[in-house]
Amino acid sequence: MAKKETSDAQKKAMKKYDSKYDTISIRFDKGTIDLLHEHGVDSINAYVKKLVEADMLKKKESSEEKTEG
């Protein structure tokens, strides 16, 4: 059975989709994914995004307090 080639239209669509996002690769010790799932994390991507956004918001609020103070 021959492998199907990716069409030019599919390649263009994938490139357009990828251009909308920054990609970050993170490596964790073996077993981390299972541990996260055991603690109720369904989407690791969403979980990491939530943590990063919360940290940035915390730092922004802290910075604003210093400038007001």
C-alpha cells in the first residue's frame, strides 16, 4: 500500500494554522504525564497555559503595586 502524499492545499492549510501560534517544547521526567492525569489534568497544554498566564498576571499586578506605592 502506497503512502498518501500531503496535498499542496493541506500543506498550505497546516502552514496557515501553525503561523497563528508560538510553539514551545517542554521535556519532563518520565511519569509526569501520568501523574498529571492522576491529579485530574486532562489537557496538559491548557494546564500549562493556565499556569503561565496566572504567573504573568501575578507579576504584572506586583509590578503595578510597586509603581503605585
